[in-house]
Amino acid sequence: MDDALRRSIFGSSDESDEPSPKRRRSRSRDSGANSGVGSPMDTTSQRGASTSVGTSQQERDRNVLRLAPEKKAWMPPKSVMDHLSATTSDRYRTRLFDSSRIHHLDPSAKDYRAEHEFFIDAFFRHRWYSGNHKRDGPSLLQAWNAYIHNLEDVGRDAWNDKLIKARDKFEKRTPTGARYKLHRLSREKGLPCLSWGDSCPCCVNNSARAPKEAYLLTSPWWRVRVSTEMYEGIDNLKSLYDRAGKTFSGGPSAAQDVPRRTARPDPVRQPSIGSGAPKNPRTGDSRATGRGNSSDVRSRRGGSTAAQLDSAGHRESPLMEVEEEERRSPHDHVDRCVPESFFDRVTQGLRDDLEHERNRRLQMVDTASKHRAEFAFAQLENERSLTSLRDELRVARGIVDRSRAEITALQTLVDAHHREHKALCEMLERKGVLHRKKQRTDGTA
């Protein structure tokens, strides 16, 4: 597999095309030593080079972020891997985590370890993308043998295409996959992780997140570096959060008080003051937010966002407050005022568990349907085989009965011939044609 395809599947590689920071420092020291020996005219070049220190520092920071360690959420711990590596069974000919049938390399070869870890990583990635979290020995052994068999049948390239499709589906339909996509794209670009809300499954340090300006289209620095695919991933994660009924914020915890601004148009605005609608959207119809009387809950938690902004000096008059409340959309109000609390995290954890159990139930239903169909097909085949065996047994019994009848008829015919032969011999002896044998006195014939 070439490096481009490997990076497209497994994210950014540890080997970057950019020189390492250590190598850059050594080069800068060499260049500084050479410039000290040169002529005084080199001072102009040094002054020009001093203006690019910020750019080189940015590139250095990007390399550090690109090469930073990350967790592999799809991989079990090393102790579990070592414990399961000796799993064998008489039903399967390939031992667990034995990839020698695919790469055909000797354990002493140079690329053996890299190829071995590559296939194990791809195996667990596919199970993670498919939502299969079983890590017991028999299940992994069965899946590993099926994985080896599929690779031998379809080939490595076709299986990699299958893995990419599974990854795209996983990143599109699940919140965990959407957060992983943002992490993967951020790492490839050398940017801080753009995931927010729950902890990133692949970040070692979840506090190193992108600032709130990264999610807005008003910052030129971030607008150049954040690609369209990243903004699409942000919109996808927002839709998944909204579908699950989870509170959406425009960034990490430091940017929860700022509404998100992306390429999507703003929701429908509230009616004006003179339209007869309530002036404050917090006391309006509960259908506007879908959360009932959420203002009471916010007041019990420590006051609304408007009160906090008034204390900070952001509001100057009640009229300006009313106008800004009118301009604010209901979604922005909910996102701005509902903080992430312990109950929200517990509720989200329960929702994730429920979604996981629902996916497991659907998989079990699919597996049961598949096994039920296979059982019905096997039962039909057994009935057909049993019917054919019964027909053959009936034919064989008929042949045996006919053979017995023929044997009986032949035995009767032999007995009749024996009686006729005996009667003929007696008649010839009486007529003197045949002489009777005299019995000896010693009893011998």
C-alpha cells in the first residue's frame, strides 16, 4: 500500500514530510554560525529572516500537533492483547492475531512488525466502525479467521476500499464518528482538535482544543486553515447532537457562551415587539425551544445569561436588551443559556448507552434472522435428503423382498429335483439296473 492510501485510511502518519523541530534548530544554528562568518551585507538578510520567525513558529507548532501522541480508541489495552494472543481453537486453523497468511513474512524480516501491527490495527478499526465491541477470545478468534479469509478472497486493495466506506458511514451516522472525523482532519492539518462536547476519543489531552474563533466564519486566520470538509463535519455533529436531544454549543467549554456561526443560515427570527408576541423569548411559548419552561430551570441554576451579561457591563439600557433579545434566535438562546452540567453528562452517557444497546439489539436481531434463515434452509435440505434416503430404502427393501422370493422358489425347485433324483435311483435299483452298495461289517461305507 502506498503512503497516500495509508494516510487516507489511518489519518496522518508519524513520519511527516516537514523536518522535525530538532532538525530545524540544528539547521538554524548552522545557518547562524555561517552568517556570523560572512560579510556585513548579510545583516539585511538576517533582518528579513527575523520577520519570518512567527511563520516558522506556526509551522513548528503545526508539526508538534501533527506528531503529537494520540489514543487508539478502537484498540484494546496491551495487557488484553497479550492475554488474547494465545487464543486457539480446533474449529479454526489460524491463531488469533496471526497475520503470516497475509503478508507471508518471516518474523525476523525488517517489515514484519510494521505489517503485523498494520493488519491488527485495520482489524480493530473495522470492528470499531461497525459498532462491534466484543473483546472475548472466541468472538475475536472467529472474527479474525473471517477477516483473514476475506483478505485472501477479495485482496488487500478491495478490503481497504471496504474499510474506507465503513469509516465514512461511521463518521456520518454516529456522534463518536463525527468527533473522530474532526480529530482526524484537525490532526492532518496540524490544528488543535475541533471536537467539542464530550471528550475526544483519540486525544490524550482533551484540554488542548481549538478556541471559539475556529468555529466562526469571522476570523480570517481560522477561515483559511479550517477546510470546507471540517465545517461540514461540524454541521454533521451539530445535527447528530440535535437529533439526540443534546445541548449544542459553538465550541469547547471555553466558548459555550458564544453562539456558533457557520455557513448555514440563521433560524427563523422572533416576531417584532408590536406583533403581539411576548417580548422576551425566555417567557414565550415552550414550543419555541422544545424544552418547556426552561427559564425557571436556568434561574434555579444561578440566573440567566442576560443577568450575567448585565453584571459584566454588556447591556446599557432595557431597550437595547429587548432589541437584542428580539434579534436572538431561539436556538442561539438555548445554546447560550444551558450550561453543560453533571446531569447533562449523565443523561448523555445514558443516551450513548441506550444507543449502543439499541445498535447491539439490531445486530442481534439481524444475526438471529440470518441464523433463522440458515436453519430453515438447512432443515429443508435435511428434509430433502431424508426423503431421498427413505425412497432409496424403500427401493432396497423391495429388491430384498424379491430376492428372498426368488431364493425361496429356487430352494423349492432344488428340493423337488432332489426328490425326483432319489425316486429315480430307487426305481433303478429295484429293476436291477443299479446294484445296491453292500454295507461293510466294520461300519465303513
